[in-house]
Amino acid sequence: MTDRNELKKDLCACIDKAAEEIEHYAQSVFSEPELGYKEVKTAAKTADFFRKLGLKTEEGLAITGVKAVLEGGKSGPAIAIMGELDAIGCPEAPSANRETGAAHTCGHFLQLGAMMGAAIALIELRKKQEFCGNVVFFAVPAEEYVEIAYRSRLREEGKLHFLSGKQELIFRGDLAGIDMAMMIHSNAYSPEAAVYIGKSSNGFVGKTIQYIGKEAHAAAAPHEGINALNAAMLGLMGIHALRETFKDEDHIRVHPVITKGGDLVNSVPADVRLETYVRGKTMKTIEATHEKIDRALRAGGEAVGARTIIQTSHGQLPLTCPEEMNEIFINNAKFARPDVKICRVEHFSGSTDMGDVSHVMPAIHPFIGGVTGALHGRDFAVTDFSAACLLPAKAMALSVVDLLCDNAGLAEKIIAANKPLLTQKEYVTKMNEYFKTT
């Protein structure tokens, strides 16, 4: 057995030894869920954990982000291990905050726990030997693209430029100096120890829609009003009529919600609002599809004489993962737990702002088992904490060993072979183009 394997065994044992501490932190995050750009308590807990590990820590990045750095002792690339601070809105979940409806049915508390486990192991590595480069542990805000109206107000107030956390970090330059990144996400209905590895995911643009009609008494004089709810319903039916035009290979998803359906039942609705995503495998497909969606939405307003205001925002870019990094993660997951099930998935239909990160540096985003129920669903639950959190912690830590030890030759090779799809400046320019009001 090689020295490298013995070292990896020691790091896995280090994570197992800290399992109770890691789970306590993750459960503390789970018990106090917060929505994006509001993760004050979660950020404070995370910063405290980093400091107890002896890591130099920065707070308040992109409003609530927290970053800690472990220096390897020799010059070389920087690798980020990320976790997401925010919860999702799921008021039906037993664990939901009764005031905000926030719940960690997205599994982000497990990401944070895995990041902390990797930090504990890599601090132990640094005690044993120097390595080339740095490891950046980054707890990022607001991955879930929700409360678009709230975030748009933050943008109008100058507190925010982009609506997702990693996007805002790119805009502000807080990812400058980082050369590659990795993080994990729970996979739905996967109670066993498993890794779901893929090359890509959907991206999307976001939309808020307002139909402005004219109020009137709903019983005595409906003919004097303009029913904005009818306009919205016709707009939604127009979207449904387009679905047969979506190609399977484009992975189009359009899923609107009505966020305001009117004011009083005995008044003709005069102010009705919707939110929707337009998802697809490529930005070219998304751009072509969202123009069709705009036509359908406008047609609803035209039909009843309502005014239609559509605000489009950038959404998130499709994820693109280097195969070499995926394979390193898989091999180390097998090393950490030989019975792990490996499922190779070409494409994920969901979206993540890790897709944005993957456009400016090599990045991976495997999905992990050990949980059951639907993501964002009331039945989401952990079935095996070791599989859901400790296994990916080990896989990420051991991947860093492969990437940064031996003069970081493997990391340098991957970085050289995977040039950024966009520079930071090109990225900001591209994303700004998606902001549009019609």
C-alpha cells in the first residue's frame, strides 16, 4: 500500500472522529433555516466553526457569505470547496420556520457539513505535510433563485447586482485567485450511499410578470373592469400551448406560479403577478424559448385589454463539468467507501449557480445519496448521515490531496486543459444583457 493511500486513510479516520461535531453543526443549521441573503444566523455559526478550526475567516461577502483559507505552504493553485447557506421555501415541511416558510429540504445543511468535514481533514493534512496552493472553504449565500421581487429591490437599492450568491461573488471579484471549485448536493429519493455524477445541468432565465387591469365591482359591474387574473390565465394557457414545440433534447422546463391573484373576491382583479423560470440545456435554447414565452404572456394581456409588464433577469448558467475532475471525485468516493453506488448521469434538469462558477473556472457538482424524499418537498429526510455528509466530505478532501500534492501537477494539468469559458469581465457583460423590461 502506498504512502498516499495511508495518508488518505488517516484523513478519512479524522473525519470519522469528528463526525459528532460535524453533525451537530449541520443539525444546528437545519434547525434555523433562512432564505437567501438573509442567512445571518447560519453565517455566524459557520464563521464561528471556521475560527474554532483556527482558519483565517472573512464575513459579509455578497451580503452573508463566509470564506476561510487554508494555506498549503508552497505556491500553487487555489481550490474552493463550497457549501450553500440558504434554505428553500417549503412551509409544509415539519422543520419549516413558521414565520418565513423556510426549510432545509434542499439539503444545503449537508453541503455545509461536508465542507466542514473536508476542512477538518485538510487541516490535519497540513499538519502532516506541506502541499502546493491553498484551499478556500466558501460558504456562499442565496443559491436558490427565489423571492425575485425582494432581490430586485436589493438591486435597486444598490446592495446587490446579481440575484444569486455565486454570481454576486463573481461580480464583486471575491472568487478572484481561485482556480477550480467543487461542491456536492443531495439527490432526491436516494437512501443508499451513492454518487450521481454528470457533465451538465440546465440553466435558466427568471421572469416576473405583472398584469395591470381595472378594478370594478365583480357582481354589479364586471363589464366596467379589466380582469387581470383572466389575462394571467390566458397567458398561462398560451405557455401550455407552446409545450409541444419544446424538443426533448433541449430539456426545456417552464413552471410559472401566481404570486398575487387579486385583492378582494368581490372586486375585479386589477393587479395580478406571476414568476417563472425558462430552463434549458444551453443558453442558446433558453434565449430562443423565453422569447416565445414572452409572446404568450403578452397575448394574455392583449386579449382582455390589460397592460402586461415582463421583467427578465439573468437566472443561472448551465453547469459544465470537466470529466477529469469528476473521475477524481468518483475514485476517492470509492476509496472512502468501497460499497458506494456510482451512477453516471449525462445531464441534470435542475439548475444551480455553480453553473456560473463553471464558466469562469473548472468546477464539479456531484449529487449524493443518503437521503429520501423530494428535493424541496415536505418528505425530504436524511436516512444515512454518514453517506449524505461524511462520505462527500472524505471524497472532496481526498480529491484535494490528489490535486495539490506532488507539486499540484494534476491540478495544473486540469486547469491548463479547461480554459475558462468566460473571463470575469465577459461574464458580467453577458449576464447584464439578460436584464430587460418589456
